[in-house]
Amino acid sequence: MRKRKDQSKKLSIIIGILVSIVSFILLGAISAVIKNPFFTRMTPVHFYDYIFLTLTALLLGAYIGLWHYTKKS
């Protein structure tokens, strides 16, 4: 039973990290904080835009990782 719980914990951490990375890229591209050919930003990017983007991605990854760990299978 302990081994299964450790595997579930590791999987939840991996899922949380992947969600953070993907959400950082997607939200950064859509908000044009990360330069891309699809969207142009009319206002300049400030340092706090990167802080908000990073915090949003980390919190979303933590939320999804915890949700996956605590869900009932």
C-alpha cells in the first residue's frame, strides 16, 4: 500500500510540473508576454508581467497536482 501511495505522489508531482510548464507557455503566448508571431502586444511588457505569469503557472500546477493526489479512484 505504501509503494502505491509513493507512486501516486510522484505522479502527482510530475503532473503538477507539466501543467505549470504548459500553462506558462500557453498563457504567456496568449498574453504576448512571450513573443510569438500570432499575437502582438500593444503595451510594453514590464517585469511584473513575468512575475504574475510565473505565479499563475505555479499555482495552477500546484492546484492540479494536489487535485490529482487527493481524488478518489
